[in-house]
Amino acid sequence: MIFKSQLTGRLAACAVAATVTATMAACSGSNSATRTALPQIPAQQVIGATEGQLNLVAWTGYAEDGSTDKTVDWVTPFTKATGCRVQTKIADTSDSMVALMKTGKYDGVSASGDASLRLVYGGDVAPVNTSLLTNYPDIADYLKEQPYNSVGGQMYGVPHGYGANYLMYRTDKLPQPPTSWNVVWDKNSPAAGNITAYDSPIYIADAALYLKAHRPDLKIKDPYELDEKQFEAALELLRQQRPNVSQYWHNYADELQSFKIGDNHAGTAWQVTANLAKEQKAPVDTVLPVEGATGWSDTWMISSRAKHPNCMYRWMNWITMPKVQAQVAQWFGQAAANPKACRYTAKGFCATYKVGDADFYKRIAFWKTPVKNCGDDRGDACVDYSRWSQAWTQIKG
């Protein structure tokens, strides 16, 4: 079932944003994720008078104001209800989000897990007082106090939505539906030479997730907490894969086009990409392989230097309302963080996107920033994000 017919019109804008933000990320020096002492930043205690303005950094499709499609607009009603005029800077990578938030020009960000800890330990975002968030009790419990949105039980944002990095494949090229990620990693895969992979250092975790299942001797427990031996094994798998990759993508419009014309036969994709491809008559399907998958769970976080904090808290309350959650989820193609959104979604949507499905959530290894501290008795033996970033550049060549 396809729910995304309106999305096609905004892919060109997304492609432009990709070029701008990728360039910024490359020049930002924002790839360090070394965990230091947690900055002592107080959480806001009350929501005061609105400041009349709100400046956001967001993924494309998260703050629609009707300019892309006049029927898709949850920003204008927010402004009418609160008096907060919204300006949104679109970012297309987590690295560029971190770089933009470091400028101090923005009040909040829709951060994915591979950016959030960098923002927390960099002192760029503040703890969130969840008692001020009226819809927080309705957010799925399994999205709260996770390693990518909290530290020591303190939330650093409010969950927005989430999704899996599925295995997508061309049904005409792979008539036998794959059940394992081996179609992506095996040197002699039937998709060899036509594999697509997500263009980000965080993709190293996809290799680690596969090794977790197929190389038990490595004793990988968490694909984002890799010691030197585990990290090198993941890099070796990526080097082996490199000759078979036809496309590294960070903008799903590019991946969509390559699947449509048949250049891609299999690889990592978001459900929204599959929905659009099917809508455009491409013979594709998705599967969650036996090894599970990586995924993304996004969090609205408030800047520690927010000039309009009261508008930002009002935005966090607005964006988690069931009806607004339904609008965002259906437009972008993701699971809503607030299951009450299902009252307002199209029939079958919540089943397709696994909204409120805790068992599905547990099968996904959600992005989080790799840091030196392994979180176990290994101590500071793990490889941090700065080295993930360096290694990724070398692998791609």
C-alpha cells in the first residue's frame, strides 16, 4: 500500500539541500565525537511568553509550511496558534546538523541518533524538561530514555519519529526474495556490481551488524560500540564490498532514480523510497532481513543558546500532537512517535510503518554516536566517530 503520492514534488528541493549541506559538513570540522564531561546546562522550568520567532534545523519534510504543497502545512497553523514565525534551515546530513547547531543561530534541531550525543557533549543542546511537554506521556515508552536521546536518565529532547534502514531490491533482478544481508555483503552476490549503500560513516554499523550475526568470534554486542579488532573487521567487510557498490547515497531522491532505471539491484533504503518507487511502477520490494537492521529515531532538541526557547517548547508540544504527528508521518514516511496519531492516518499506514510496535523496535539497531567509552568493562577501548569518519573517507576513495 502506498501513502506517499504527495512526496514526489519535494525531491528536487531535497537534492539541492543535499549539495549545500554536504559541502558544509565537509568543511565544518564537526566529526569529533569524543565523550568528555557532560556540560552542566539547566533545563528550562517554565514556558514563558512567546518571542514571536523560531529558527529550526530540520530534515526535509519535518517542518512543512505549504510552500512545497499547499495541502501540506502544519507550520502555518502553529504560527497562528502561538505567534511564533518559523524559519527552517534544511539539512541533509547529520554532520551538517551538528555544524549548524554549533553556530548558535538556531533554536532547535530534529537530530538523528548519530548526531545527538555530539550535540549533548558539545554543549550545543540543553536537557529537556519533559513535564512541560503536554504530549510526552503519549509518546511510546520504548522511545524514551534511549542512548541516543538521553544521558543518565535525563532526556535531551522529545521523540519525533523513526524508521528502519530496510533491504530494498529489484524483484525482476532478484526473483528469489532475499532474507539476509548477504546479498549486499557477499563478494559473489547476484547483485554484485549493482549494490547501493548509505553514504555516511554511520554505515560502518551496518557492516558490524552483519558481522554480529555471522562472526560470533568477534563478540560484537552493539554495532556502534566497536573495539579495534571489531572495527577493523567491519572496515575489511566494507573494503570487500566496495567494488560491488554502484552507488553511495545520502539523498533518497538519487537512490530512487537509480532503482527506477535499474542501476541498483539491492541495498539499504528507507520505506519511503520503496513507496515512491512502487508508485512510479518500479519493480521493487523491501524486507527486514534475519540479522535485523540499523535505523533512525529522530529527536527534537533545544539549543543551549536558544534565543526563542519558549517558542521551541511550544513547537515540541505542537509537533507531538496526534494530528500533527499523523501529518508528518504520512508526508515523510515514518513511524509516528505518538501512537495516538493512528486515529488520523490512512487505513493500513500504522501497520505498514509499525507504529507502536515495540517488538519491531527491538529488532532495529538505532543510530547513535560512536564514542570511546564502550559502555561496558572494556572502558575507553572503543573507536569514536572521528575515526569512523576518517575510515569512511578512505573506504570510498
